[in-house]
Amino acid sequence: MSGTSIDVKDLSFSYGDHLVLDGVSFSASNGELLCVLGPNGVGKSTLFNCILGLAKPQYGAVLLDGKPVAEYPARELALKIAYVPQSHAPTFNYSVFDMVLMGTTARVGGLSAPGAEQMQIAEEALERVGISHLRTRGYLQISGGERQLTLIARALAQNADVVIMDEPTANLDYGNQLRVLARVRDLTREGLTVIQSTHNPDHAFLFAARVLALVGGKVAADGKPDEVVTEQLIHDLYGVTVRLTRSESGAIRCEPLL
Amino acid sequence: MRATEKQKLRGYSLLVAVMAAILVVCVLISFALGRFPISPRELLTALGEKLFKLEKSADITEQLRAILFNVRLPRVLLACMVGCCLSVAGAAYQGVFQNPMAAPDILGASSGAAAGAALAILLELSAKMVMLFAFGASLLTISLVMLISNSARGNRVLRIILAGIMVSSLCNAATSFIKLVADPNDVLPEITFWLMGSLSKTKPENVLFAAFPMAIGLIPLLLLRWRINLLTLSDSEARSMGVNVSFVRVTVIVCATLVTAASVSVSGLIGWVGLVVPHLMRRLVGNNYRHLLPASMLGGAIFLLIVDNVSRNLLKTEIPIGILTSVIGAPFFIWLITRKKETV
């Protein structure tokens, strides 16, 4: 996979008078797993919408390989960057295979529909995520974790280098959260660049190579989780007091003090 | 492509072939039904001599030719065309509005056509003008809906549907007013009959009139049908997968409206087809629009042709087809909402 670099430069966004993002800058490339930490309403989704070209920032820019996302036509943008929404329930029940096949739409130009080649790609994407056995099941009949994996397979079928994931573990049970995150981590080891948002600091310690913490629309920390996520930062982010403990294996865990 | 995909594709191809065969059989039966039955042999002979400009066969009377070409053939064709278009429009609207209950009249195309037709009948214009008024008023209504929805605020899909409800309501008020002032002896019954929907007055020029806008609308819908799948998801998902969401949505709405307007202007208000047929087809071929739209075209044609045959043959006098589609459609929907969960 050739690396697409993504540069967010001095990004500011406001809804009316309400400033949501205030001079956010960072960059990511080459198989990084960037975890965006922040409380509800801090602007994580807005940041993602700006990166995906769905929202236009008032100041600053998002550059993909040096070119602003606003200048990409929808189809070219889709070939560079994919989006994995929270697992949802669409109006109509599609088979898991059809859902993944939709990811290949940007690869077939103009008015054509995916053909045998794209079906092969969808097949491979299902295999990479490890859900080939679900291919004929209805998307509305599988579990939340399986839906999330289906959406990740769809992003792989899109063949973009960068994948934006909006809280991939929201609404999932404990086991599914860990399974989905482990799968995402494996994919970044294969060269995929992933930017995902999360509420859970433990997930950042467990899986993220890098953490970007947003407080009040500003970047409060950017770096390796072990280095930048402190008890003070978690207090600033979520308003709760925690103690960070190091286990015998050297892993850091978050222990809430209630 | 793995074996299961091939199997599925083969199943779909088989279904399309079977439905096409059923349609052909239904067409042949339709000619044989009625006060002047036309056998398949007579039909083919008459068609052959017309198409290939052969000598007129002595077996066929001029009366039979007149009935075949001026009455039966246009009516059979129109029933197929209208059924096909209303079903496709219903399926398309359901997709772009992410609403399984959307029908071809959701944006007011039918209400607009009804007001236009009622006005033309009130002014005692010719049948041709009634058709043109209905078509024009229908398109005007949708333009108004799109114009209003563009300047309204909020969720785009909701805006269009709300604008549609408002404008339809206005059109219905206009139709009611026209009925109020219409002469109850001759004009009012004619308006009422038009509103009930019927193919009984079909003439060759109706078919020719409707064919052009129907073709113009159907072709883009068929070309865009894979992309309609993506529009049934959220806009941000569809866009992030490389679909120009607003362009595809507006194109689909315009095309679906065009075929609806063309249908309504020649047939009056025929309800339920656009709701019942797509849902039946979803059960048979799944929700993938790549298979759903062609299946709906065939299914709609078969359905309306059969219903029209019932409407003209069941009783001595015609039963307006709109009444029959409601009689079939409503129980179907009761079944649909009470059945077990849908599977792919």
C-alpha cells in the first residue's frame, strides 16, 4: 500500500458563534494508528467531517498528499480516504457481501456497477477482516460487532490508504470491542493508516500508537500514549480523577477513583 | 466470484426469464379476453402484416383489425408501461428517501396531475388537453416542491418530503374546489371517473404521448441503479464512498417524477402499484437495486396488466382500475406489516 499522507493545518470550525475546533494541527501517514481522545461534543466528529470533506472549515485546511480535500472530486477522495461510521441500522436489509461490495463503487467509473473484479476485491476484504462466513447473512441480522467488522471490510474494499473510524467500539459489548480494535491494529501493521475516535483511555493504551487529545477544540496532547496520557490530562478531558497504574508486564491501565 | 454469488446471480436471471415469460403469456391472454376475443394466431397475423406490410389476410376482418390496433393493443401496452413505470418510480423513491413507505405520489406528482386534469375537464377541453394539463401540472407541482425544499432549512430528505406534503395538500384543495363548482350532471362525474384511474379510454396517441417521457426517465434510473443502493445509507457514508450524493438524488427524483407524471396523465390515479410491487420484488430478489429495478419493471407490468384485465372483464361495466389496485394493495400491506421479519 502506498502511503497517503494527511496534514491537518491550523483547522478552525464553528457552528455560528460556537467555536468547535480551534487551530487543530497534526499529521499522520504510513500505517499509523492515531487515536483521537475527547469528551462528547469536543468536535471529534466535526474534525472527521472536515477531513472527509463533508464540512468546510472556516480557517485552515486538510491536505491529502499536499492537496486540500476540498479540491478533490468525491470519487478521487474516496480512493484515498475511507470512512467507517458507528455500526448502524440502515432502512433496507442488504447482504453483508452487498454492503462490502458498495465500497468498490469509487473504483468503477461513471455509471457502471461493480463487476467480477470488484466482487473478488470484496471477497478479499471479507477474508482480511475474517468474516467470510457472514457473506450471505443480512446486515440487519448480524450482531453490532459483526456489523462494525462489515463496515471495516467495506472500507478495505474501497482500497483507500487512510481510514477514518468514528468510535468503532461504541455500542459494542466488551468482547466485541477488543476483537474489533485488535483487528484494526493488525490492519495498521499491514500499512493502513487509521484515525479513530474513542472515549476510552484504556483503548488508547492497549491499541493506539499515537494519541491526539482534544480539549475545548484545541490539541491538548499529541504523542505516544504512555508519554502523553497522564492523570492530569484525563482529568482535563473528562473531569474525573483516575490513577494510572503500571502492571507487571509494563502495560499502563486506568483506574478510576470514585 | 464465489459459488454462492454465481448461484444468486443464476437465481436472479432465472426469475427474470420466468417473469418475462409470464408477461408474454399475460399479453396473449389479454388479447383473447373481452367482447371481441383475438386469438394469438390472429394477433400475430395482423401484427405481421402491419409490421412487414404484407398483403392483408382474408381470415381477419377489418373490424377485428380496428379493435386490435385502436383499442386492445394500445390498452395492453399502456397497462404494461404504466405498471412498469409506477413500480420503478416507487422503488426509486423508497431508496432516495430511505423510506420503505414512499410511493410515486409522495411528492405530489399525482395530486398535481389530478388538479390539472380536473381543471381541463372543467374547461371542457379535449381528452388530449386533459392529458397534457395533467402532465404539465404534475411537473409544475414537483418543480414547486423542489424550489420550496431548496430554500427551507433542516435535513434535506425531510425538507423535500415536507414540501411535497404541503404542495399536494394545496393541489387537493384545488381539485376539491373544481369539483365543487363543476356541473354535477356531466362534468363532475367525468372528473370523479378520472380521479379513480382507468385505462378504458386508451387511444393509440396516449401510448405515443407517454412513451417518450417514460423512456427518458427510465434510462437514467436503470443506469444509476447501483448507486441508489448507496443513497439508502447516510449521506456522509455515500459521499465518502465516492458518490456525488446531491447529483444522484436529484437525478433519481427528477426521472422518477417524469415517469410518474407520464403514467398519471394517461391513466388517472392508480394507487398502491408503486408500493406493492417493489415490496413484493424485495422479497423475491432482495434489496439490491441492481436486481430490484429490472424485477420491479417486469413485476409492475404483469401486475397492472392482470388487474386491468380484471377491471374490464369481471363485470359488464368497467370497474375503475384504481379501485381494484386499492382492493388488492391494502390487504397486501396488512400481510406485509404482520409477517415475520424480512430476510435477504
